[in-house]
Amino acid sequence: MEPYFFPALWEQRRICIARTLYEHHVHSVLEVGCGEGNVLSFLVSPSPNDEHPITRLCGIDINNAALDLAYERLQPNDDDKRDLRVDPLSVQLFHGDASVPVPDLSVDAVVCTEVIEHVDEHVGAPALTHAVLGGYNPLLAVFTTPNAEFNVNFPGLAYGTPDARFRDDDHKFEWTREQFRSWAEGAADKYGYTVEIRGIGLSMRNPIAGFDPYGGCTQMAVFTRNAVDSTTHSDVVTGSPPRLYASTEYPVFTQPQLSSIALQKLVRKFALDICNTQHAFQLDDLWDILEIKQQFKRCRALEKWLDTQATYSASQTNELYTVNT
């Protein structure tokens, strides 16, 4: 059996990207080179931190066919239409050259995953870097690209020999860890960022003899904008900027909050359902219920509301409930 990743490498990348975005509490995300929308669709699900929801997703790609697939993938499905989300979500797709910034497009974070290796190293890569860090100048930017040194674990790539080849025929280059770090630190210094390098895909199932992760199959650079950026970005941007291709708005719950009595009945119903199976419940047990989220919007609002209610053991009167926070 051939070596493989578990979870799949693409899934590990998306999880790492999403976690990084959530950790930095961003509300809007742009993906340059979004392709068929795989990463954007991964971010459609509400953030686990309800205090900092992602409410805007944008993507840019030069391929019309890929954007058509992305648009289809990012349409609200039947679950989205039935289980109305608490926070709004808008999606915008742009067609054009990702190395030319979209005028007046402001976002908290920009993601560029497995894209930079598809452009010319000496012309396209600097232009893309400038568009992301100098053009959009986001609070957070995330780049991922293959780690060339890891290719030694794929015998078919013949890494380190005259017959060595890249992982994809369209790759124009693949950087070693030193090359990647040099690019990332240079870009951070130029555009006023702090950068952290991380590895993704550190282990494989059924690895070859002598397997060495060499820092991970994918390398990721996380750029965080410095509090004060006095850098002058003098790069000249040429070419036509991307244009809006399609947009989508997700349906959102907009009904007014229930009356005080109706709200008490709703919470009591779900609390007793939980208590009937586990005697008591945690705050998270209630927060996991969509109808509760729709009424309170934020977990801290639910917690504050519960603090104002009389709490009793469900086993005492079977009318009220006990909350373990």
C-alpha cells in the first residue's frame, strides 16, 4: 500500500487554515486563487466562537469554469434554508488576476493556499505577495505551499536527483523550508508584519522506510500585521483589477425574540429533555440547540439570562432546571 495521510492532507490544510482564522477573530475573509471554492465552502459553517462570526467570504480566481463550480458549491443548501443561521453571511466571487487587488475591497484576513507555486517565482510570486500584504494589507494573511524537502518521501518524485519533478505539472517552483522562510521573513519586514512558520502533514500512514517529515508536507506562513505600520509600499501594480462575478446572501433568522414567558417555556422544554437523560446539563448543552441560538444570538447572552432565572434541581419539582456552567 502506498503511503497516505490521515486525515487527508487537503483536510488537514483546511482545518489548520480555519483554526488560524478563528484564533484571530476575523469577520471577513478573502481567498486569492479560490479555484472551485473548496476552502471557502469549508468556512461557511458558523465559527465555533459565536462572539466573532465570519460574516463575509470573498474569492478571486482567473478561471471562469472554476468560479462557476465555486458559485454552485457556495449556494445555500436545504439545511441552510431550514436551519436559519444566527449571523448573516455574504459571499462574493471575483473574476480576474489575483495579483491585482480589487479596488476598495477591505477584509480582515486573506488566504492564499497552494497558489503561489503556480506563478512565476521571480515575477508572479512578488506580485501576488504585494497584492496580499501591500494591496489588501489585512490584519491576518495565511499562505500555504508545498515543502520541497518532503518530496523525498514520495519515491516517484525522485527528489534530489537529475530526474526530480514537482508534485504537480503546473507548479513553477517548490520551495525548501529555508527558501520559504526567507521569502516569508522578507515579505514580513517589507510590509510591516510578524510571521510564524508552521508545518502541516507531519506524519503518514504506511510511510516509506526512513520517513522524515522535514517540517511537514505543506508549509504555512501566518502573517499578523504590526500595530503600527509605517512601511511605504512602492510596488507598481499593473493590469486590470478583478471584477465581481457573482454574489450570494445566506438566509438568516430575523424573527423577534420570544416574549419572556414563551422564552422560559422554550428553555424549560429543552432543559427538561436534557435532564431526563443525564440529570443535569452544561451551558453548552443548551447552546447546541439551534432554537436557543436563534433566540439568544450569543452564548454569553444565554448565560446571563440563565443567571437571572431561579434554578432548581430538575428532580425536585420537574418544573425548573439546574444549570451547570
